[in-house]
Amino acid sequence: MNKVKQKDLILYSGLIILGLAAPYLFSAFKVQLTYLCVLIVLAMTWNLQGGEMGYNTFGNILFYGLGMYLTASVQVGMFFPLAEWTESGGEKTFVHTTAQYFQGIGVGLLVSAIVPAIVAGAIGYAILGLRGHYFAICTLGLGIAAGEIAGGIEIIGAGQGFTTPPFPAEIVDTEARGKFFYFLSFALLIGTFVFVKYIYGSRFRLILNAIRDNEDKAEAMGIQTMKYKIVGWMCSAFFCGLAGGIMGGLIGYIDSTDVAFDGREMGVFMVLMAILGGKGTLWGPVIGATLFHFFKEGLWTLILGWQYVALGVLIVVIVVYFPEGLMGWLREKYPERFGEVIDDKDRKAQVELK
Amino acid sequence: MDFLIFKAPMLMVQASLDGILLGILFALIAYGMALQWGVMNIINIAQGDLVILGGYIAYTMYLAGIHPAWGVIVSPIIMFFVGWALYKLVINKVVDRDLFISILATFGIAIVFQQLMNFIFGADVVVAQSEYGTTMLFDNSVTLPNSKIFSAFISVLYAVALVIYMKKSRLGRAIRATAQNARAAKILGVDTEKVYAATFGINAALCGIAGALISITLTLHPYVGLPYTVRSFMIVIVAGLGNLPAVAVSGMGLGLFEEFADYILGTEFRIGAVFLLLVLILVYRRFKLSKKREYLK
């Protein structure tokens, strides 16, 4: 046992050192690395729903977009009138000082974590009572409805979008912006990972799995399934909101349907990444997101214009042929490494059966 | 209430007529969805994109100088084979699996379709001119494009024809048998694989007809498929599977809702209202069902 822990320690400290050194090693790819961190966070939180709880949601994009709008709105609204900012070219008339910028983004991120979690809790009772595909379609509708409605609200920019506060010009270091957002997202990634890992070792995960495997039986065993479902969704919403807030600041411009409530890209990506890596595993979404990001960044430019066709084909191929994902495939191939003991006797018996 | 629509009764008539005629079209798409859902247990997210593709077939004919109304005959034929091919390529691998797999797989298909249509037909909003003129009612205060009347008429015609076909023909009987019990049908000698392919083809053909009608009554754009999917999904869950009169009624209800939402909330919230209605319907349904469960306790 001690040995395993030591191995883990080496692995984690290695990864953290790699993460901390990454912006200096690959200084040209800071934005990409930030994206990667956010994608991993989204995949891991999706996995809490889709993989562990068996509630395949398309709606986590709702919290992501909400977080994005909230962070930017708070950041602007704390110091300047929001309506004038979004009306036209507000970022030119009003300029954040350095202190204001960081204060704003700090408070904004806090709000963008808490409010989506509250929203998830509020709508959770109604939405999470749906089962299976009804839940999937309902959350799909929720995400798109949010995008369409946000696109009609004047104060957050409506159809013409919302420019988030630019990085303070007083900071001369040109690398600072990239580094700031990278470390922010990396911190979020570590936070999410620690949290999810903690859940993986807890009773909470067993309850979620029980809900996934047979909700009625779980209920019959005396588990208050609705309570746990809502709490699980709130946890996801918390991290999704934070991820959205960071992405809003990084991209610098929020559009209702193409950036914030981007069901066509982010909303699908998070599902795809989790399934690619293997849902219901701790490392699956991490690996899936990393692979997907490399694939996307490597191939997108080669097949410019055809990337969505490739994405669609990729979805079909992964879903139809590898629904268990990479981890599932590995698990089937090397069950011993996953702690599944298989008797030689059993194996022989199976061979004989065949 | 300060809404224009409540002050002018004629606008109310206008919205109602528009809504009902539009709703009949939605019901046709929903009928296809109910068919494949009932027979194959698949939710096809690409339904709306099949509709749009059917519309682009009619639009291509219009560009070639043929009257787009002929699209209601050509488009279903082409779309039938598109549906058949789609079944053979992808759908047959997800038929017996978890419903979420079919949702995701058809989501992927939808993305591919959208993008291919974007390449081929461009990202502009297009409409095929039928030049049918308009009918004026009530002292010219209500305008009704003849193309909308035409589309409602054709939808009803095709729906009735399909119902008769399903009742009388050999394939129709096989489809109904498979829907009731696929295994038993297989034992009794029905080639279920072929039935599934035909069902998906018929569904695509229905989408083709609806698309051709949409090309002359509404507008086409590569990315507006999803609202049609959601509309038909909504109609099906309200009406239930295999209940055609209910499908027609709830289709018209949805059409009415949309037209009124358009006037009251404004056009920019129209699609948002549709998706919100979906969420509300599902939530309502969930509370109704949970009440039923408590009764059983």
C-alpha cells in the first residue's frame, strides 16, 4: 500500500511540476495550454454526471456560459455602468486600473462559481427527476434556450456580444496576460482534480454509481437519490462556472451562442472528451481531453473548413465503436492493472466455454 | 397588457391561421419522428437536418428553373435513399443500444450534415419563390400566402396516404409488427433489418417533403435544423407514440404557440421560447409522472 502511495506521489508531483513549468517550456502555446486545462475541467465535471451518475447531460454548457457572463458583468459592473459598457465600445471609454481589474475578476469568479451552483440547485429538483433520454434532450434544450435568450438581452450585449475588460495596460510584460490566465486555469484544474479524486474515494461516489446502475433500487435501499443528484449537479455547476469565467477573460469577447452557450462546440466537446477517455473513471476524462485537444489543434489547421465534418465523424465513430472509451478498452485488455483479480481457474473455464 | 396583438383582433386571426398552417407542417415531421422512435427506439437529432436537406433539394430545383413545388415529389424520393444509406452506415449499429448512444451518434450526423450543407449551398438564408401569390381575408387585414395553404394541403395529403399505406400494405404491416415486438416479428419471418431500413427511409422521405414545403413557405439555412428536431420531439412526447390525431393537434398547438410567442415576446426570442417550452413540457411531464408513482405507493 505504501509503495503505491509513493508511486502516486511521484506521479502527481511530476505532473504539477510539468504543469508549473509548461508556460515557460512551451511559451508560445500558453493559450492552448489554458484551453487544455479548461477542457479537462469540463470533461471531469461532465463525467460526474454522465459517467458516475448516469445522467447524460448536454446542459453543463449552461453553467459554463452563465459563469462567463457573470464574471464579465461583475468585473465591469463593480466599477462602471454595465449598460453603457455593452452599448458600444465601452471598453474604450472606461478603463480598468490594474487593481480594479484583478479585484473585479476575483469577485467575478467567486460569483460565477456560486451562482451557477445555486441555479443548478434550484432547477435540479425539476430537471433531475427526468430519466434517461428525456433528461438528455431537456438539458440540450436548456443550453440552447439559455443561448437564445442571452442573445436577446440588451444589458449583456444582446446579439452584438460583450467585450470583457481588456488586461490592464499598465502591466508592461507582454507575457503576463497569458501566464495569468494559464495559472488561473491550472489552479482550477488542480482544485477540480483534488475534489473529484476526493469524491472517488468517498461514499458519495458509491451512491452516484448506485443511482446510475439502478435508481429505483437505490431509492428502495433508503438512499435519498434526489438529494445526491442535486448535490452532484451543483458540484459540476460550481466548476463549470469557474471554467466559463476564466475562458471569458481569456477570449476577451462573449457572444451568446458562439462563445458562451456554445452547445455546438464546448457542449459537445465535453461529452466527447469524457467518452473518448472512458466515462466513469478518474483518469479517463483527463486523458480523453488531452488526446482530443492535441487531435483538435493538430488536425484542425490541416483540414481547415472541414473541421466540423471531422468532428461529426469523430463523434459517430467514437460513440458507435468505442462507447467504453480508452480506459474501458485498457481495462478489458489488462484487467489486473485495474485491481480486478481474475482467477486462472475462471479464465480457463471461460476458454473452455468458448 | 400592452401588447399589440391583444389590441388588434385581426392580428389574432392572422397569428392563429399562420400558426395552424405551420403546425400541420410540424406535425408531418413529428409523424416521421414518432415512426422511427416507435419502431426502432431511436431519437434522431439529425431529423431537422434531414428536413433542411430536403428543402435544399427543392431549392436546387428552383435554381435549375423547375418550379420548387415539384420538390414535394422529387425530394422524398431522394431523401428515402439518403435515409436508407444513413441507416446502413450508422443507425443499424445503434438500434439495439442505449438511447443516449443513438442521441449522440445522430448528433454527430447532424453536425456533418450541417457542415456539408454549408459547403454546398452556402451560409446564406435562402427561400425558393413559389409565386403562388397571397389570399387576402377580412377586408385585406389578414394576409395568407397561398404557399402556406398549399403546404398544409400537401402535408395532410401525404400523412393520409402514409396512414393508409401503413394499414394496408405488406411493408406497413411488417413495420407495425416490428414496432409491437421485434423479436416475435423476426420469428414469424419478418426481415426486421429491412423493416428498420425502410422505416428510416420513410422517415427521411417525410422530412424531405416537409423540407420542400419549408423551402417555399419559410426560409432555409444550414444551421436551423435543431429547432425542427426539438419541435418534433416535443410534439411526439405530448402526443405519444402512434397516436396520429394527437400528433396533428399538438403540432397545430405548437404552431399557435410559436406565432403568439412571436408577437408577444418578439421574434428574437422565438427559438428560445421553443426550447424553453420543451423544458417546461418535460418538467410538467416529470411532475405528472411522479404523482402517478406516489399513487402506486
